[in-house]
Amino acid sequence: MAGPESFDAQIEIALLRLEDIGELVAEAETAFVRARIGTKAFGRSRRVRKGVSSFSLKLEPMPWSTEVRVTGSTAVTGWVQILADQWDSPPVLLAELPFAVTSDERGEVTFGNGPTLVLHARPRFCPRKPRVAFVPRVADGSPETTHAKLVSRPTVAVTITAVHGLYRPLEVDHLGGQATYVPGYKSDDQRGRIFLNRDLDGTWKKGHQAIELEATIEVLAGRLPPDAKLVWTLHPEDDPLDDALEMHQQWGPVLDPADYDADGTPTGASGSDIRGVPSQTPPWQEVEPYSLHAASDAQATTTIVENKSRVLFLCPDEAGDVFSISATLPESRSLEVLADQTGLLTMWNRFDVEYVRMDTAVSLKKCLRRVALAFEAANIQMRFSEERVVPTKFDYGFWRHGPQAQVLPELKKRFTRHEEPGWLFLMALEDETSPNDHKAETAVSPPPLASLVLQAKLFESSTEGTSGGLAKLQFAAPPELQIDEARYVVVHHNDLRLYFLLGESEAPADGFARYTLVHMELIEKWSADTRGAVDPFSFLSLRADRLGVPLNEPVRIEVFWPSKEWDEVGEVAVSIGFSPLINRHWWGAALLKRGGPDEQNDHFIDSKARDIVHELVHGLGLHHGCGFHDWRTPRVATCACNYDAHALWPGVVAGETPVIGPPDQLTVSGIRRREHLCGVHIRELRRSKFHLHPGFRWKQ
């Protein structure tokens, strides 16, 4: 809101109801409403029942109302939209009702002509000085004096003039996300960020997140009561992500369960989206000389000194939590107060990424903006350093599979900021070094490099599969090929490439051994522990008809032994969470096609942005193999943490359990993954406590 010296009125606008909507929603099974007043958004609403003639917005879980300060005849503008959700396609706009409210309007006001919007406007005016008042005169020469009295109701305007520790986001550029502190900014654009594990000045402070608010009290009429105190109130707000039109509604119950019933039906924006906890309770602390007189979880009272007051608020510790804070004086018959309130304040993680490229590797600079944008859905601000070029040294096998005692020292030489809290690492490397160079730096020989192409028939055994009634998908080959020592298998059928791990093998029969194909990993359970890590996940052997491959017909099968699977593609992007367990999922490696800058076309950027997101998720402690589409609609891609042609879970996600439907209904995606994440990965990244992540070796 504007300061007292720059506004003439404060208008409270409440959206009440929609009328004459029967024809619009006569055939709409999934209609909903959303709105905007000034810069503040409301909804998605609860479901609009098919064929109803009117729809009350007063029945929403939280009020669709706000106050806006205006100058002169300036109008507060906004709109109300009626839409129908299309699930896998973008919602369809059925009607939009714009409105403009000035301080001349009071009470119920109607906009539109079938359908119509009814809202309530309540303007309150800001008294101005000097004021002129007329009083009755007494007759000239009369000994009487006038008994007229000037009675003015004391009026004060409270304005929040500073929020230290709040940052205004800037445009995501070629190096990623960024935000800056702006004096006087209080998130009137509803986009303000508060960073986890940061002090007010933005420096790292483990387990601490806070803002310091300052308010100015201006007396507009009368006098300020001598015992007046300022009241600060915490207002939980609604998470806007699941209400975005590009958000697929499969993910609404996952990201904002309070807005949905047990069946996943929208019940309206609840505004109860604070899931984290402050570092101590009550979350208010005194800022001298403004004494803290009373404090509870949701409210604090501070003294006023020279028409100012301040308070420190300890924020919740989960990314994506959203709230606002108001400042006012207790209103009474003898005092009118024009209160102030911040816009939406949202908790964010902030990471800096040291980016290194070996001199023979392909630059990733054109991909970094896309990577940063993908993480913003999880309330992660990610900013990359300028590219630093280092000499090419070591191949992929060394970085991925070398002994920890040899890899970590080499890694520290390149990841120069590995001890600085909040820093991650990205390295593009070339998988071309001479054997002599490699042997000079490591005491162990790399695994033998080998690959094999077979033409073999797939078949399903009658043995019960890994996850119950799933038939095992197998192929046969001579045991002397030692396929049981291989790492990956790729099955080619038409344009489909299916990636498999090798399961158990069976004893040779008729001179051939049988090998079980396991369709990668699929996460079955998630845990919200301090790491945001996942529980053990499944290795599923899927039926051929689910995979879209034929039985008893020769297909091309590629078998890859350790390290050789990367030989054709050459370069690797490595991102880490600097875990001592580097061969587990806190160490990530993404394939990058070999090629020069002239090959960095749109396809290059698409695929490499996806791979970098995939590996940075590993670096932050989460696994791949969720088996979900990404969070966006229209539905055109799977989560970046899957592989291409990955198996997908059926149905929708509900609560902590990601599966509705038996595992034997798993299907294989016919669409490619992009850089966007699924709703489950977004949720887990949001609630991970990165300052407690055991993989990082930050000096905190």
C-alpha cells in the first residue's frame, strides 16, 4: 500500500457472488472461479456445480477481499474468471468479468450483464490538513460566547515502510535466478522472497530465516492515544502454485492438500499453507527501542516510539510457505485506523552453482536460464557463476566409478567453493583422455570397456514377477558372453528405445542363459525426513504389452558393460551434493552429446537443460524414477527425473502415497521428458531441510 502522504482513500473490496451463470456451466462438469483484485489473486475456487444459476464467493474457505489505497479518482481494477478444467489440456475460459471500483462507490456494486458479478465496496477517506470548519456566530457586542464544539474522531494511518530480509525477484537471465533488496518494498506485487538459512543481509545462517518489519504511524486527525501500541498479525495465505492455470490438477492434492477433499475434488483455496515451523515460538522478537509487550504464535504487540515501531519475525522453515503480515492499532469508537498489510511473502531456498567446463567439453551456458526457471516451481532460486574453463583431465569412468580417496581431492580442486554454505557444483567434462594420462593419476585400472549388439527374441516367463503378478520379461544368450556382468541393456523396437537394468539370471538351458530385464527404478514411497530423501524403490519387470514391444520376434538388444554405455556420447555434466557416498544418488552424472558451439540448437538446449535439472536434483538429495508426468498442462512431457520411455504410474497421486492402481497397470510414456519436474519432486524439494543434508560438506 502507498504511504499516508500519497493516498486519499482506502477501499475494501469483497467479491460476493456470481449471478446468471446457468447457461455457462450447463454442461461444465469441472467449472471453477478465480479472481484478481489489484495485484492480489484469489482461487481456484471450490467446484461450481453443473447448471447452477448463481455461485457464492462468500462460501470460500478464505475471504475473497482485500484493501487497496488510491489517490483521487483512481480506480481499483480487477477481474473474475469462470473456467472449466480440461485435465490434460489447458482450462477453457468460459467468461471474464472485469471491474473498476473508485472511492465514489459504496455498498453492493454489480458488473456485467449476464453473467454478473456482485461485489461490496467500502471506502474510507484519509483526512487532510488544514481543514476549515464553520461554527455559529454570536451577535456583535453580546456577552455570550458560542457553545459550538469541533469534534474530530482521531484517525491514524499505519504504513509498513520497510521489510528487511525480503527480496524482490528480478528477471531470470543467462546466469539464472536473482532477487534484490529494495528499500520500502513489501511485496505489493505478491512475489516477495524470504530466503531460508539466511540472515537479514542475505548471508548464510544455518537454521535461521527472519524478516524485520518497520511501520510508521501518521496521525491524520486528533491525537494518538498516549498508551497506543502497534499490533502485528500473521495471516496464512494460499499457495498460488496449484492454482496456476498451467498446473495440471493431478498435482493439486499433492502440493496443497488443504484445498482438496479425500477424493481430490477442489474445495477452495484454504489459506492454511504454512507447513514449516519457526526456529522458536512465539516467532516474534523485540527490536530496540520498541518493546515487545505481548506475543502469541499469530500476533505481537510492540510499543510506538516517535511514531514508529519495529518487530523481528522468525519465519517458517519450509520452502513454498506463504503468508502476509498486517500492522494496525486496536480500533475503537474513539480511534479510526487505516491499517496496512504486506503482499504475499513466500519462503525460498537460494543456491549458487559453481559452473566449470573442461576445455574440450561443450559449453552449457545457453542451458542455464532454462534450468533456473525449472527450479523456480519448487521455490528454489538458482544462480550460476560465469563459466570457468579448466584443462581436460580424467574420463567419465574416473569421476563416476573411481575410488573415493582419489576422486574427492580432484573434485575439490575444481569445486573451489565446496565448503561455502549454499553452493552446488556443475561440471561439463570430456570423456577423452589417453590411457597413459588416466593411469598416471589413478592406481586402479578402469573397468574393461565392451559392448555387444544382439538380435534376440523377448519372452515372458511364467515365474511370478518382482512386484506380484507381473510376468518377467527375459531374453536368452550364451553364458560365455558374460551378460550377467553388464550394467545396462537397451531394447530397440521401431522408434522406441527402452532402457533396462539387468535383473537376476537363470541357469543355462539348451546352452542359453536367461536374463531378466528390469525397467529401471520406480519410486514407490517418499519420506519427508530432514533430507527429503526417498525410501527404497522398486525394480519392476513389466509385461511386454505394457512396454509396447513384441514377444517371440527378433529385436535389437544392446548390452553395455560398466563405463562403455557412455562411450558413444562422450561428455558428461556432473552435479553433486558433495556426499561421501559419491556412487549413490547424491552424485549425479548427465549425458551430453559431443559437439561444438555450432550444434547448440534448440534441441541441444532442451535436452541438456533437462539433464542438468535431473542431476542437480540428485545433488540436492533426491532420486530419479518417479514415474510421473511433469507438473504442467497441456501434458506433453514426463518429469525430468525419469528416463526417456520411462514406465509411468497410472491414475493420480494422493497424499504421501503416489500410486492409485495396481503396479501391473504401469504404462510406458510415449512422450519425452523436458526440464520440468513432477509435483512429487517439487513437494520433496520444497520440504527438504538442506542445512541438515548429510551429503553437503559446508562449513556452517
